[in-house]
Amino acid sequence: MRRHARGALVLAAATALAGTLAGCGPAAHRADARGALESVAEHLDTASSAVATVQLAVDQAVAGRLPAVSADVAASDAAEGATDAVHGLGTIVVPDAAVGGADAPALRDQALAAAGQAADAVAAVRTWLDADGPPDALLAQLDDAAAALDQAHGAVADAAGIPS
Amino acid sequence: MRRRRPERWSGPLAPEPRPAGRVLDARLHLLDRQVLDDDEVPVCTLDDLELEPVDDGATPGPHAGTRPAGAATVVVTALLSGPVLRTRIFGGRPPSSRWQSVAWRHVRDLGTAVRLGVRGDDLDLTWPERWTRDHVVGRLPGGRHDPEGRS
Amino acid sequence: MIASDLLDVPVLDADGTHVGFVVDLRLVLDGPPDGPLARPRLHGLVVSPRSRSSFLGFERSAVRAPWPVAHLVRRRHRGTFLVHWSDVASVPTPGEAADPRQEAAVVLARGMTRYDARL
Amino acid sequence: MKKLLAVALGILTAIGGFLDIGDLVTNAVVGSRFGLSLAWVVVVGVVGICVFAHMSGKVAAVSGRATFEIIRERLGPRAAGANLVASLAVTVLTLVAEVGGIALALQLASSVDHRLWVPVAALAVWLVLWRVKFEVMENVTGLLGLALVGFAVAVFLLGPDWGALLDQALTPQVPAAEGQATYWYYAIALFGAAMTPYEVFFFSSGGVEERWSVKDLATSRLNVLVGFPLGGLLSISIAACAAIVLLPGGVQVDALSQLLLPVAQAGGKLLVALIIVGIVAATFGAALETALSTGYTLAQYLGWSWGKFRRPVQAARFHVAMIVALVVAVGVLMTNVDPVAVTEYSVVFSAVALPLTYLPVLVVANDPEYMGEHVNGRAMNLLGTVYLVILVVASVAAIPLMIVTRAGA
């Protein structure tokens, strides 16, 4: 009885540890090129989400519906997300191989460029919130970044065979 | 150590004649119940019971001689708490010098909780509560403030 | 002696056959008066043939609900009986490991009676 | 007004359980990824928590015994000890997240970095635990937490395609972009969040704090029937807001600030302000609930004197336990951990501890020694037993699903 209890305890601890590792561990270490591209697509999704968030925030701040302080917090959270995506993409090692007829390292570089553009655009939102000028240039910059992300995501998804 | 599966008994069980006093099962009705003092303040959880043989002059049972204590009647003399909890969980047995007990004569009522007829502060086993009160909580500002507004 | 010296301990009959485990101690409040209540006298041991766990107590009460839980516990404790203290021949001596390979056990007297354990 | 205050305990319990920081974000995540296709889980969870909170409240009112005393008494020291360790881990993790959540919510209104708000938030929580009367505490936080009704208002103001929303909710389908395992992982997370054990610890102990007796059974039932369905309704409203605004926009929710976007679109600055007040009150209430639950579970397992109705010196170890929990919370938050991520794990772990909490409640609610004539009826037992089976399934499936889906990634 006591022995069973101890066994169960050890098992529970091991499961919890494995769960934590699986949950928090680096998801980026995937050996093959296809797996690496899947990770690239995930980071691109994160960056797109950050851009979409600030687009909504800017629209509503312009319309006078969202207080400036709250918009600033949303923008800074989004900036954190976009920067994380850039860092994540930077650490992915893509094997020098062709996947789905496309050059995998080149796809990674395209993704990195798009994410970098997105991070810049999101960061620009905070400056704009402080300066409070007309939003047209900013919105155009965000649209461009979103388009670049879409394009990169499309290319990666085609190559890796993920539904986009 | 693995033990052989106990043999199944298929014979009938004798009906138990109802004893004269109130009947309680230790684990079912006493162990792990909350112990409250005279003012309904929790004192401890009932972690174990102290059992002692008594020589009350009753005729010893037919097998009394082989029993280690040598007496036929065993009674509960005290409620135990404290270190006996650790050993109930992890096994082993603390030396009797470390048992923290409340004598049975302080028990006033048995129900969904065990009620004592004395104040918890007068019992030895509440020393950790008193220590925490005197050295930590009582020294923080407002520690003696009554949240319900009774003076 | 403390209650946990007896609880969960294997029970052997006079021939050394394993008959179960002590799952509870039956107490009766008819001892000498001691404070507001009489002293509880150790009346007997509740022995379950299969399991050391008995926390829910369904096998000894008339409660039949919730049905699946009550049913499972009763099944697991089928054959639970009460043995009077006077039918107990020996109990393990606390602190004295007789033989480390042999688990301490309660030994019942020859000709002991199995009583119905219901409360 | 009197009637409203009488249900304050239920409202605070439900807001602390359903709308704490983790649930706010989890519901928005679910809405932005799965639309309303998981709304049924919230309904299942609400019924379950109503069943067991009602039973534990009834036991507390009739016998005066709070839930963890019963767990210890029925399961014995070993199994109850295992439950204590698991429940404490979940409760303290949640407390960490709530203190962080108060700070995040204050950041939304002030744009002062949330790390600076953490010690302030913890100190405020402690002062309330230390000084404020239980009834005042529950009435104020419960009433202010009602500001979250703003989410339901926002759904109406957004003027969604009701037919499509109902269709998502009534004929649930796993969205094409998500896997089956991820869907069920979030189902268990939502179910675990709805039925977190600290809700019944808090609710039953709160009944003892308010000195409920047999004549308060109606109050207890009213608390359950008003509080938890309200909590569930607001959870679904949050998911709906996210499904209407964030899902089409391609926004994946990972921060509290994103919750404000649908609200701003629906009701402008006024509604945003109302929601921020509600979030501060809800996370504050949840922090109080989890801090108190830490003290309640430890004290009830070990037989210490407890309760906010006593002077702190008369429940010394109980108060020290809560102080230690708050200090731990501040310490953990100072390591810069993301409070939102913390609760996402804690709700899944809480799913694992569920059966050991609810089995003793169900058993004691049937014990005439405790309940007299107020033992459970047939329907209640049927529901309780069905839920016990669901709880066991969820608790077995929780950790494997978490590993397979990499925590819902």
C-alpha cells in the first residue's frame, strides 16, 4: 500500500516534469527542414497577430474609442510579441535543403525580413501615440508589414504543405 | 513482502449483541475529526488515540495471558495530535515522549466535531499557535483588531 | 499503545491463516466515567478480508447513496466482520521488531466468533 | 438591495473562479481560435460547479464543517495530504497569477509598468485580509466585479450575426486550422477553470464565516444559482467578443490588453473604463479568494484555528500562512514570469486534483450523521455521480493532452 503510494507519487512528479518540459521547452528545435518551416510559420502567425492587434488599436484610438493609455499598453504588448517572433526566427536553424521545390534557408530569410518590418511598424505605433499626428502614414506602414507577412507565410506554407 | 490473498469466509456472521454504551468506530467517528475547544475555537485535528490497558477487576478473558499488556480491558485515555500525523502518513512511530495529548476527561461531546470542555489556550499542544501569536501576529500592527467590530 | 499500532495491521487466525486487515477499532462508551463522558472501551476490531482502506464506512452503515460509490465500497469490503477484543490472542508489541522479514500481525484466538460489523 | 447583498458570496466566488486573470485570457484565446465552439464546456462546467458548490454549502450550513475538514475526515491523512499538496500548488499558482493580474489591470489604466504595481497590489490584498470584515470584503469586490457585465453589453453593441454565433455554439465543430487534441486540451482547461477546487473551499468556508445554519439553506442555494451561471455567462460573453472582433482580424490573444479591443469597438471609452474597473475588482477578488483558500485548506487539514471573523491573534497560524503565500507570490512575480502563462498551467493541474476534492463532498452530503434530514435527494446524487465520472476522465486526460499539444500551442 505504502509502496504503491510512493510509486504513484514518483510517477506523478515525473509526469508533471515531463509536461512542464514539453510545454515550456524550446519548440524550435526541429531537425528536418519541413519541421523548421512549420516553426517559421508559427512565428509568422505571432507577428501577424501583433500587427492585427495594433491595427485594431490604432483604428479605435483614432476614432476616440480607446483611451490612449490602454492603446499604449496594447501596443507595447504587441511590440513584445513581434520582437519575440523576430528573435524566434533568428534562432531557427534551417537545414540547407529544398522543400516543396523552394529553397528553405531563403524562405527563412524572407520570413525574418517580414517579421523585422512588422516589429518596426508595431514599434512606430508607440511613437505615433506619443506624438498624436495623422495616422495615414502609420496605417500604410502597418498594411505593408501585414502584406509582407502574408506573402512570407504563403510561401512557407506552400513549401511545407501547411494550410495557410 | 507479498502476502497470500486472505481466504474467503463464506460462513454466516453472528449477530452482534448491542452493547450498553454508545458505540463508535475509531476511524469512522473519531480519527481526523476537528477538535474544538469550549469556545468553538479549533484546537487540532484528532490524529491518533492513546490506548491503555486498565485493571478494573473485571474477569480477564480466556486469552489474557498471551496478551502483552496482560489485561483484558483496554480503554482510550487521550486524544493525540502533532508528530503522530507525520508517522501516520509516512509510516514509523514517534517515541511516546513526543506525543502531544489531550486527556479524555476533557472531552465534552462527540459529534461531527470533537468538543472539549476546556479552553484551547490552556492545553500544551496548542503551543505552536501561541508561539506564532506572541512572536509574529501579535506584534504586527492591528493584529488584535477585531474585524467584526466587537470591542 | 496508539490506535495506529493496530489499524491496517494484517490479521491471522490461530492457525496462522491470513484472514484480513484491521480496518477500524470498535469502541463502546461504557468504561469507567472520566470527565463528562465515560471512557471508551476497546470492544473489538473490525476486520476486512481484502483491503486496508475503509475510509468511507459504507460497509457498516445503512447509507446506500450515492449508489455507484456505495456499491463499489461494499463490494470491496464484502465479508467484513467484527471480532471481540476478548477473542484477540496477541497484538504486535509497539517498537519491538520480532522478525524484520515478517510483518507484525494481530493473531486471533482459537474458536473466535465473527460478528456482524454493522453499526 | 438586501437580496443583492445576500448573494454577494456566490458572486464573489464565481467571479473569482470564472473571471480571474487566467480565465479572462483563456476565454478570449478560446474565442479567438475556436469561436463559440467550446461554449458548451462552460455550460457543463457551470452545472458541475453549481452541483458541488451547493452540496458543500449545504454541508457547511447544516454541520458547520467546511470542505477541507471533510476531505481530511473521509479520506484520511494520506489521500487528503496528497490532495492538500495538489490543491495548495494550484491555489498558490493562481494567487501568483492574480496578484500579477491586478498589476496588469492597473497598468491598463495607468500605463505604469505592471512590475511596479506588484508590491502595491500584494500589500493591498494583505491589508484587506488583515483588517476588513468578511461581509464588507465580499460585498465591495462582488459589486465592483459586476462591472464585467460590460462584456455582455459589448456583445449586444457589436451587433453580431446571431444566427452564426448560435450555430457555432449549438453545433460545435473543431475549426479547420486546429487539431482535435488542441480542441480537447482547451475543453479540459475550460472545464478545470470552471470547477477549480478553491471555489468550493472558499464558498463553504465563507458560509462558515457568515455563520450559515439550516435556515440559510435557501440563501446558499440562491448564491449558487445566481453566482455561477452569471460567471459562466460572462465567460461566454468574453469568448463571443473575441470571436466577433478578434477571430476575423487574425489576432491570437496572448495579453490582457487585447481584451479591450472588442470592448472599445463596441462601447468606446466609457465601456472600456467600466471593464477596467471590473477586471481590477475581479482579479482583486480572485486574489482574496485564493489567498484565503490557501489559509483555509492548510488550517482545516491541520486543525488550526481559522477565519476572518476572528481577530488575527486568534487565528495566528492561518494569517501567517496567508502572509507567506503572498510573499511567495511577490517573489515569483519578481522573476518576471508571465502571470497569464502561470494560470494556464494551473487550471490544467487543477483538473488533476478534482476527483479527490469532490468525492468526499458527495459522500458526506449523503451521510445522515452530518446532514440529518437534509441528505441529498436522488436527482442531486445522479448529477453528482455523473460529474464524478466526468471529473475522473478529465483528470486522467489532462496531463497527456498537455504534453501532446505542447500546452495548446
